Amino acid sequence: MAIELVPLCTLRIQLKPPIAAGAGPTGTRLIVELVSAQVKGDRLSGEMLGAAAADWMIVGPQGTGTVDARATLQTDDGAVIFVQYNG
């Protein structure tokens, strides 16, 4: 039995230029703020709510990045969704 994957939506994000916050004990901190975010799909559509949305990244000595991204979306039908992902 195969699992059928159905796309939820397409996410389009506009970003500001990165802010280099400098070196710390685990690497260099970069902050990338979101200007806007829009989700469009048959099952989920909406846009970014508020301005408190960014990716707080640490770039380690070997050049690898650790992501901590957060944003708030409001769907077309008025639901509010907190979005967070790490990697």
C-alpha cells in the first residue's frame, strides 16, 4: 500500500536582507526578517499576520546553519496559525 501525498499549499515569502549579529560561542548569528508571506492552495490559503516573523539562524564553524523560524499566519477564513520550524 502506497501513501498518497497531496500538496497542502504553496508558500511565497519575501525576506529582508540578513542582519549579522556577530559571533557567539556556537557560531555566527544571522537574523532574517520576513516582509510578507502568502500561502495559496486548495486546502489552505492566507497571509502573514503581524510583523514578528523571522529566521534566527546560527552558522557554525564548518559553515552549517541551524534554523529557528517563526511566523503567524491568518487564513482566508480567519483562523490564526502559529508556524515554527527548526532544522
